[in-house]
Amino acid sequence: MSHATVPGLLGKLSSPRDLRGFSVGQLQELAQEIRDSIVQQVRQTGGHLAPNLGVVDLTIAMHVVFDFSFDRLLFDVGHQCYPHKLLTGRAHLMGKLRTREGMAGFPEPRESSYDLFSVGHAGTGISTAVGMARGDTITKEGFDPSTNPAGRRVVTLIGDASIVNGVAMEGLNNAGTLKRQFLVILNDNGMSISKPQGAISHYFDKLRVSHLYGDVKKSAKRRLDQMPGGQTLRQAMHVAGEATKAVLNETAWFEHFGLKTFGPIDGHDLPTLIAYLREARDFDRPMVLHVQTVKGKGYKFAEDNSTKFHSPAAFNKVDGELDDEGCRVELKSEGRSFTTAFGEALLHMMERDPKVVACTAAMPDGTGTTKVLEKFPERAWDVGICESHALDMMAGLAKTGFKPFFAVYATFLQRAFDQAFQESALQGLPVRLCLDRAGLVGGDGAVHHGFCDVSILRTLPGAVLTAAMDEPSLIAAMEFMRTYDNGLSAVRYPRDSVSPRFASQPCPPFVLGKARCLTPELDVRTAHPDCIALAFGTPAIEACAAADQLRGELRVAVYDARFAKPVDRELIRAALEQRVPILTLEDQSVVGGFGSAVIEAASEMGLDAGLVTRLGLPDRWVYQDSRAKQMTEIGMDVPGIVRALRECASKRAGVAAMAVAK
């Protein structure tokens, strides 16, 4: 629908500036409209629910006080951006959330000038904000109350415990050296994606429940009286009431970074938020405003289970209305997932082998490790949004004789690549990486695709890289990794349901560097196929379907490659020596990926690498949509593979024609 047909107060906004003409009652009504809009849409399409519900009031207050068409707003954890998007002219895109035609689920500069960075990973907001603050200062565009009161302000909103991320710490350390306005708004909801971990989260827990404001308040008032506009802030504190009084705490944790700190204040009290943000807007030094919010605010089912409803699939209302106290909500089933299969396999492995340990980085539900954490609290850990630390810790456990499994999204592995290099591969330590969400991830789009894990890990000497095509092969890959002690190993699998196609067949164990033939009657070592589909991971299932469609036209031998490092050189040699073309398939970038490894192996053996055709993610960004549509876009669906196999087989015909001509 067009912007003009957006109902309610949202439809009356021509720009966020219009918010300044709204009464407090209208702003509160608008907040409910936004929450309703988010819930109704996520019910249909899935998406980030609880984190967005929690920042509605805060986002409205930010847009009332600042002009982000001019001022700088940087998000840290981009999954709290839906209210911001609805307020900045994109309400008409909400109906196609997380699709190419609609609204991206994360900040997206292609979509609006209000979004400054595509943001999908945690910890980056403060550092990029520091960079923009420094840039504006150099160009003399930055706000200064004395010399440039009309200049740009800089604000970063950080939430879901991203503050514990190492990059966020580095950003805070540098932000404290700024000599200008710089506001960090800490959205403290007592959660990360799941329950927050670590000493810093415990500090905020203590601050959150503390009622000993009295002594600190006296100190705060003395200091406020010495600040420009301090009387205004004191009045706002009085109006807010005891439950939402903020303090400027001399010994606050952020003060050690050189940032003055206000808070905590109530993140759902619009008048208080607006009053404090107005004061912070004109402060001439780096500042942290500590805001307490409720993740899932406004809907009891989301508040009570904010982990489950952090980023749910589409869900059903079972009875009652969504805001009723007795409402029951169920997620729509999408089949048995690789994540579930992995979690159960890891649990059974840890029951059998006391040397197996595991960890995740703030993603116990997302990686399927929740039950492991509950059953083995002494051998399994959630370290929070700290992937680099997690991999280093796993290396330490490997050094002491344990068998560590690190469950992490493929896209977040990039944040720990240096540790994979330095502390695992270089040391020859057997850290085991379990890469969920490998390949295209659907609605989360380019910021979350696991498109380069093979390319980066393949550079590490001694690394062994596997992929699972279904649940039995995932279990077999994990068992191989459990007993592989010569260095770093990894298994990748997508955000998808497991295929039952080969579930009833025995799954042979993984043997280092050996592929599995899925069409034994056409094995190139005993038969003469027209071409080979050599697939790494789940594309093997689609390759089998494509081969079925081509039966009678082409004899296609299909292999589950299993290993991207080392590749099956014996199979490659057998095929190319017979001049049988090979089509490699991978849900990964073709740049430096599995197909490149096959070409390199062929070249090293002096074979014709020109007979190898690669099919995978192209060297361009693939934006948000359903995973099925994304696979069709890049030619990795069954019809696309059929076309690629025909083209690949034509190379054999070309070779034969050249031989006749000679």
C-alpha cells in the first residue's frame, strides 16, 4: 500500500519532524500503533519481534528530540530498527517485510538516507559513530554549543547486550577521547538474544535492581547544578517519579572510559525520555544514557518468552487476542531443522563422551544448544556476543585435552577468524566449528548470509572443512570431527529443514577427503556418465532431483562431496582423465570456495580444469527474500541446476567434436 493509505497516526506523518507537534497522549497512541503493526506483520512473515517491541517508546523519543535527516544515528544490533523504519517513511513497505519488494529487516542505506550503515552484526555502532563524529569535526559540520550550535549531533543506539562485545569495548575506549557531543544510548533490557552472560551483565543486573538511589541522588543534584541546563534536568527527574529517577553516578562503569553517564531511566516513560534526550542533545562531551526497557514490551507472550520471540518464524494465535493475559501463541512448523538435528546430536555425543565440551555466543536457541547448556552446565557455556573470546576459550580447552565444539552462525564466524588462525590452526589445536545458517539465509539478507566461511577457512593450513546434506550426514560429520585431533575442523549446514530423501539409507562414515556417490550405478570409476554433479552440502539433494529430471536425456552421476578441504582428488582424477565434465555446486561464494578447490586440485594434477564448471553464490550481494527465491535468483534451484548440467555436459560433446576434427 502507498504511504497515503497507511492508517492511523502513522499515516499522518510526512516526516519524523511531525512528531514534535504530537501531544504526549498522541505519542503514546502512536507507540501502540507501531507495536500492533510489528506484531501483526511478524505473525505472517516472521522477523525480529521482541527487540523491536522493546524500543518503540525510546525510538519515538529519539526522533522527537533529534533530526536524523541531518544528525547521525548509528544502530548497534540492527534488529531493533523496525520502529525507526516505520517513523521514517517506510510504513508502506511493512506488508512485505524481509522481501525484495518490501522492508529489509535491518538498517539498509539502499532503502533510506535515514539508515547510515547496513548493520547485522553486533558491537560496531559505537566505533562507526566515533568515525562519523571525527569526520564531522574535521569538516566543521559537527555540533558545538559555542561555535556551531546548528551542527550535526551523533547518536548510537546499542542494545541486546551488544555492549559486552569486544569491538564495543574498543569503541567506548576511543569515544572517551572525543572533545565534542557524542551520545551512546544503552538499551538495557536485561537480555541479549537470550539471557546475557558475563561480569558486565551482572553489573547491570545489580544496578537494575538497586534501590539505593538516595545517597547517589544528592551527589547527582550537586553535579547537575554545575552543568548548563542542569536545573531543567533536575525538574525532569522530579516529574519522572521515584521509579524512573536517573542518576549521574561518579563511580559509574562507563565513567572509566571517559564518558559521563546518566541512568538508569525508564525506557517506556515518554515524557522522561524526551526530557533527558533534550538535555543530552546539547551536552558538549561524550555521554552514555542508560535506558531500561522490557524486551517484548506490550505483549505478554513476547515479554514472558523474549528469547523464543526474539526472531520467531510466522506464528499463530491459538486463543484469545494477542494482548490478552491468557493468550497462547504457537510458532508455525517448518519441518525438522538442521539446528534441531545438530542440538540433539551434540547432546547425545556429550552423553557418550565426557571430553566433549561446547559453547555458543549468545545464540543457544539459534544454534540448538539450549538443552546442552541445561544438562551440562559444567561443560557447556554461552559466552554472550563474544565470538572471538569463544573461539579462544575453545582453543584453551583443546589445549587441556578436551574436544571443543563451537556452535556459531556462519556469518558470525568471520568475527573470530583471527582466533581460528592464531589460536587454533597455527597451534594445531582441534577446535571444532559447527556453522549454522551457512549459505543463503532468506529474510535476514546480505548482512547474515554465510557466504565466505569456506573461502576464509580454506586458507588455514591443516584445516578440514565438511558439509552436511541431511541429518544422517550431519551426525556422521560431527562424529568424524569428534575423533579428528590434528587441527581445526568445521561442518556447515543451512537454515533449512533436513531432507528425508536418503534418511532410510545407511549413511557411511566420513573418511578424510572422500566423497560419497549418491548414484552408485553411475559412479565414474565403474561407469561412463555424461557429466558429474559434485555438490558440497545440501545442494546435493537438489542435484539428485535435477538428475532425476534429466534421466533419459543425460546420465548424471551425483556425489555428496563431503569435504571442501581436502577435496576428493581420486574422484576428480577419475572423471577428468575420462574427459567427463564436472559441475560443482555449493551454497557459498564461488570466489575461493569449494569449486575453486576442485579447479586448483585439477590444475595441480595436470588435468584439464576447463572441464570444471562452478555453480554457487555469485560475486555480488544477494538481498533479503525467501531462501527459495534467493536460490532461484542465483540458479541454485532444481531448474537452474538442470540448465547448468546441460551446459556442463555440452563440454563433453565439444571435446568429442574436437577429437573427431583432429
